[in-house]
Amino acid sequence: MATHDLSGGAVDFEWNSVGVKVKQNVIDFSDSNYTFSSGDVIQVCKQPKYTKAMKASIRVLTAEGGTLTYDLGYTGGTVDVLVDGANGNSAAGTIEDTVSTGETENASSIVTANDTIDLLLNNAADTGKICVTVFFEDHRIPEQDFASPDVS
């Protein structure tokens, strides 16, 4: 099991709503710089302290061509709190956003330390391509929480 930090490729989108931020990252499993094995963790995007991941989805851009499922959440906590058992071999354009059994949408908590949103591979991956989108509530106070560097 390896951990791959691909969070540097995440793109931030600010909305006009106060306190809502969207982060999106395209993960290409055919990238020859990596070998993606079953049990590997991919850090998809950074989550600043005092924010809450409200909702997430995974859009299949290129089907894997074989068995591939994955979970999205926190590998140090509930690994499937955002998306559970997404099918990486679904037809291109399919959007997976099913939360884990016993969880509800918006089930994650406000994090009090910088963290990452993690994709856990339940199978090896080598040809698929996905786009992960995460919606965050921002509970930071500008005068206090932006004074020191964070991972926004």
C-alpha cells in the first residue's frame, strides 16, 4: 500500500456564496509516473482547518476497463464518508456520489487541523481517468485563521 500525493493538481473554484468553496482534481490512472495498486491512497485535495467537506462526487472520464472501485473520505478516519464503492469501470460521464451505509450526506465534521481528502483504491488501476469534486463549507475567521499559512 502506497500513498500518492496528487493534491497539487486540484483546482479551486470560489463561488459567490459566502463560505462555499469547490475543489476539483482530475486523476489519470494511466500516468506512467505512478503505479496504482489495490489499497493505495491518493491524496486528492487539501482541506484547510476549520472547513467541512459537505458533498463530493466522482465523474468517470475514462472507464478502467476492468474491476475498479474506490472510496472517498479520510484514511485516518471514515474512508468512505463522502463516496462509497464508486465504480471506476462505469461508462464515461457516469457520476458516482453514493455515501456509505449508515452515513448521510454532509456527515463529515469540521476539521480542526489541515487534512486531505483521500481516495482509497479497492483494486489496482492503470487505465481509467476520473474527476473528483468536493464542496466545502468554510468556517474560518479571516482576522484569525488567515494570519498563518494554511493549505487553502
